[in-house]
Amino acid sequence: MFAYLVRRVIGMVLLLFLLSVAVFFLFNMLPGDPARLTCGKACTPSIIEANRHRLGLDEPVVTQYTKFLSGIFVGRTFSPDSPEPIRCDAPCLGYSFTRHEEVLSIIARAAPVTFWLAIGAFIIWIVTGISLGIFAALNRGRWPDRVVMGISLIFYSFPSFFLGLILIFFVIIRLQWLPFPSYVSPFDNPVQFLQTMIRPWLVLASLQAAFCIRRTRRQVLDAFSEDYVRTARAKGLPERVVVVKHALRAGLTPIVTAAGLDLAVLLGGAIIAENIFSLPGLGSLVVSSVTSSDLPLITGITLLTASIIIFANLVVDLLYAVVDPRVRVG
Amino acid sequence: MIQPEAYADRPFLTVNDLAVAFPTEDGLVRAVDGVSFTLEKGKTLAIVGESGSGKSVTAQALMGLINRKAAQITGEIWLDGQELIAMPIDEVQELRGNEMAMIFQDPMSSLHPFYRIGDQITEAIKAHRSIGNSLARREALEMLRRVGIPAVERRIDAYPHQLSGGMRQRVMIAMALINSPQLLIADEPTTALDVTVQAQIIELIQSLQAEFGTTVILITHDLGIVADVADEVVVMYGARIVERAPTRALYDRPEMPYTLGLLSSIPRMDREPTKRLEPIRGNPPSPIKLPKGCVFQPRCNYFERVPGGRCFTERPEFLESEPGHFVRCHIPHEEREQIAQDVIQTLSTTSVSV
């Protein structure tokens, strides 16, 4: 188990390294000159050249990368030979010259919004998805099953941005049920926080919950046709024990894995949800950094989200080993 | 409907006109149709047939394992004076694993992969008896030792995937016998195992049967293992019983052409090596659209011997041709005997031995 963990962590670090290489070089090949974007209308060729030097963009890509990488561990100083060098302490993910701020502090401001968005949506979709999925499976073929599956098909088919716009239109503009406050931290004003977040949560959760219902139903039904469930019945166990201890225990295990992989989808969905509901999270940040060619910021966000997903997968695999003995020993 | 008191001195197990049908979108699947047999206490009955003949469904109907909502189950199953089909399902559940137990075909998938084998066995004990943990564990250890598992103290805490197929089937047997059931149904218990292990498992079932006085129903498609084990054989084809006889009589004087076909397709050491195995041509009938006449007619080599094409139009009755030997076939008795002798002659230079 320990050896497995060590192997996994080493693999994870390696993956992150390769990812950072890929991201860094990929964005360096993108069209657009970051040096030009720093001065706008005031640009002259000499200013651009000076800025390019200040940003370190005149150095070879490999040197740029090693500087970036060492910055993460020991920090770095931008434009050291200028009168106002910019010190960026470790872990330094870069410095955004369009926003004149460290990438890490920009991300640190936006991340909690996305975190709360993701956590709330995740809870809503896992709880409704698994419970309705089990409910549908246990009522297979009868009307409760058909109603649940029919509704999930509707949500499953709608793109989330469409659903979000409909929700905004009816709830805020037409019916004026809810105010449309701006985001606050849950620690500052829980009521306003909930008022802001409930709609993005629902939009983000609805599509995923629909997936989750269908997947859970399928898994549970498959589990019911397993031979060992028949064995459990043949032992004379009460049906309740057969369902919960034998069928559901086995049927819900793969859903743990799937939930980890869903995180990636969730972060993608956050981009749409945050833009629809004007939430100042990572999703909005990604869009604005891409439109302004803010390379350091794009690189930083990409690495951060990738690390989260890789880490989530590690957690899921370890969880899987806890629930399934076959993974543990092998 | 036969009254319960009529069964007072009847055999231990009586199955009367059992039928199981599953409504599907393609039509009604008649998996078992009019199956009747009896079995004395302590004896062994073999149910033989190919896949889809209804033998496993019959077994699961006996155990009450067929979902009553999903299937139409009719007829009567009398086990030790109790009728099971009309019995409330929670009472059947009391009998399962207690009065009657079952071993399944695939020991790889029949044990729950997430639980230790010892826990799976003690779970079966506790389903029927109030007993302390340590006592239940001791019983499980004892039974695992009895079914021939080495180093039981270590193995009892193993997960199923850590055991070989033969070991897992031994665990299944231990689990089935832990509450000393009167009836043990073994549904193809050796099919998924290595040949060397097959004999061990069959031997184990036999010795445990002798020890506990268990009545056994052995379901198989392998007539080879039946000969050594069974007192009586039921041959199923197309959801029905087509022949039933004491084991000796079935091997010596098979009558139904299907049984002949099964016997001819067993590889034998005493057969001339140049002779090829004789497969039964064609495929089993679809359980949705069974032939109007004899279900075996499309694959039968001898239906032309029956005058008036009755094999096409008329279902043969299940008739007694000699005491205890029942056959469902339109071919006259004497002619069947002749066909059987001819086939057996061509099969081997020596006569077929049991």
C-alpha cells in the first residue's frame, strides 16, 4: 500500500512536470506578442523591445521555462536590471504584466469563488444523482423510474448555458423572485452568498446530475444481475440486506471513480456558469486572460486546475483501494 | 390441485407441473413448461440438458430465486410437506440457505468480491440462527476444513480473488452446507473448473451427501459425471422433460433420440480413436416460438419413422415405457429400443458401461 502510494505520487509529479512543459511551450507558440500588449497605443518599436527584455521574452524558450520552473520553488525577480525590479516570492507562478500583479495572488482571489461553486454543485449533483438513480433502479420499468428517467433526459439534453439563461430570465427578470446580488464570501454574509450561488449551483449541477442518475441506475441494475447477489439471496438474507450490503455496495463503487473524473467536467462547466452569472471566479478569469493574451496567467491557471484534477484522481484511486479489496492487494 | 394431505407419505420433494414463463417484448418466453418429478430423501437426481433447456430455471424456481413480479410461475413444489410456489416470499427466504441451499456454476463470480470468505459464511449462519460471532466463526472454520481447504485459519480471512477456482467452489459448498440443508441444488458446479478439480468437487459433494444425508439435485450438461453420482436422471429439452429414468436404465436403454444424441457426444476412451464424435446437428428451439409438435423434431434423425407426420403436429405425451422409465416420444417403444441399440453398437466396440 505504501509502495503504491509512493509510486503514485512520483507518477503525479512526473505528470505535472510534463504538463508544465507542454503548457509552457504551447502558449509560447501562440500568435500574439505579449510585449506589444503591455504598452497599447503608446507602443513604439523601442518600447516593445524594452518591454520584451523586461519580460524576459527575448531569452530562449528553454531559459524562460527553467526560470519559470525555478520560480515555483525559490521565487524569482522580474526585470532585475531595471530601476524597479519586481520580486515574486516562491511559489511564483509568474507575473501578469497586463494586470501588474502576481499570478498567484490573482488566482488566490478568484479560486474561492470557483471552489464554493464547485463544492455546492458537486454536493447537489451527487446527492440527487445517486439517490434518484438508486430510486429509479429499484423501481425499474414502473412509472417512478420513467418519470425520473424522462426528466433526467430533458436536463441531459439541454446545454447548461441555455438552462442558465432561462433560469435568469424567469427567476430574476420575469418573476423577480430572487434578487441578483453580487458575490460575497460565505463567511461575510451567508444569506447573500446563498442567494448568489443557488442558481449557478443548480445550473451546473443539473446537467451532471442527469448524467449521474443514468449512470447510477445502470450500475445498480448491473449489480443486481451479478451472480453474488443471487448467492446472497440463496443464503436466505432479507431483501433489504441483499440490496444494501451486496448489490449497492458493489454497484456504487465505480461511481466513486467517476465522481473524481467529473471534477474536470465541473471545472469546464464553471467557465460557462461563472460567465453567465458574472461570478469573479477562475472560469471568468480564464476567459478574460485568454482574450487579453495574458500568458503568465493562462499558464498559471492551467497548471493549477490540472494539478487539482490529477490530485483528485489520486484521491479517488486511493478511495477505490479502500472500498475494493481487489485493488488493494494487486 | 392436489390436497396437502395427499402428500403426507409422498416423496421428500415433489414437483408437479411446474411452469415458468417470462413476458418479454418479443413475446412470452416459456423457460420451463410442465415439469414434474419426485425425489426421495437422501437420493440424487441429475437434471441434464443443454443451455436454454430450462434446467437452471427449474433449479432457481425450486429455490424461489425467480423474481415473482418478472415471471409467471405456476404448478406446485412440495418440499418436505410445504408448498413453495404459493408460500409468501419471506417464508421462502427463511427456507433458503437453511432447508435448501444452492451451489452455482461460476465460483469466480458467485462470491462477493468485497467481503472476506469467513464473513460471507458467517453471514449465512446468522441469517438463520442467533449465534455469537466467535461461535459462528468457529463453525465456519470447521466447515471450511471439512470441505478440504488447507490452512483454514489463514484462508478464512482471505478475499475471494485470493483463492483459486476450485477453492472458491469449496467455499461455496461450505457456505451452502453450513446450516445443514435437507436439499442441495448444485447448478453445474464443475463446469467452470479444471478437469482435475471437477472430480474432486463431485467427490466432495458425494461424501458430504453421505455424511449429512442431504438430498441432491445435480444440474449439468455433462452426462459423463452423472453416471457416477445420480440415482435418477431427468433429461430436459426445450423447457420440458423428455426422458426420465434410473441412471442405469438411461445409460443402458436410452430411448429418446435426444438422449441418444447426448450420449453419442461424450468423448470416450473405450471408443475407437478413428471414430468422430457425433454432434447433435442444429440449434435448440427458441423458447418464444416452440415447434407445434415435438420440440426435438427439427433436430431428430428418426421422425420419418412416425406415420402421419405426428411429430410435426402433435406434442408427444410423457409415457412410461418400463417401470420408472418415462419418455416423451412418438416413435413406438420397440422401434426406439432398436434405434438405441444400433446407435450404441456403432459408438464403441465394447458396450457402453456405466
